[in-house]
Amino acid sequence: MKWLAALMLMGVATGTMATPRTDIGGPFQLTNQNGQRVTERSFGEPTLLYFGFMTCPAICPTDLAKMARISRQLQQQQGITVRPVFVTVDPERDTPARLKTYVNYFASNFVGLTGSAQDIVRITDAYHVYYKKVPSGDKPDQYMMDHSTLLFLLDSQGRYLKHFGRGLDEKDIERQVVAALADAAAGR
């Protein structure tokens, strides 16, 4: 049933946004790349949140680079600070130390988050994110992670505002982020 919610939420195939929902997101506690426990409120600024894994060969690095560009463009062109945050769905391999090196490749303000398997289940359930370990070899440590590829926008209090599918152009996402943050500030 979780996969059905993820599919309904995604709208990824067409690159369109799904209708905003009030049951997306919520409180979480994870560990950042510096080994510190953080919550959805720890950032104090709007956040772009993405779920993936470090050993992803193409999709995750492409999406994280896109997030870094969007964050940089919003700062440079609009004066809006939006923190890019990567949540691993592979906590077995993606430790804080490994995440620290990884997220710094994309931007110095990028945050990497991990936690226990239970922590990851809680946050992925809250955001309706699908993920599954898929064997890719003969050994137990040879696997990939199949997962949703949505980008979530959170306000400065860590509340869900909007999500975006992979098919959306960076400029479209930037415009929608500006509009969603303005609406949130106006109480709409």
C-alpha cells in the first residue's frame, strides 16, 4: 500500500506537480554529516529535501547537482536562502563520515542525513517515499536502492509546502519555490 501512496504522490512520469496534501512530512530526528542529531526544525531556513543513496550511479548525483544549482540561483537572483538536504535511504552504507565527503562535492551548504533503519522508515513513511533494496550481485553487500525521486520544499519551520517531480525544469522549480515561500509568508 505504501507504493500506491508513493505513485499517487509522484506525478513523476509527466513531470507535473500533484495536488498539495496536508499528510506529507512531519517531525523527524536524523544524524547529519557531522554526527549531530537534527530535526526538521534544525535548519531555520527553507529546505529542499531529497531521498536517495550515495552509490547511485546516475540519478541521485544528477538530482543533487540540480538541487545545488537551484539553491545557488535562488540565493544569487532572488536573495532567498534554501538549504539543500539529502536523506539517505541506505543507512547501512551511508555513514555520517561518508556523507560529509559526498555532499561537499555538490555544495558547501549541502546537508547529508542518515539514521537507523527505523529512523529512515519513519521519515520515508512521513513523506510517502518508496524505497527498496535490490540485489545486484552474488554477495549480500552488492545491492542498489530503488526509490522515489521527488524533491520536497519545506518552510523554515520544517513544514511541507510542495514537491516536484524529476521532469520539471530548474527554472520552473525556482519560480514555484519563490511563489510557495511567498504564499507561506502571506499565510496562504
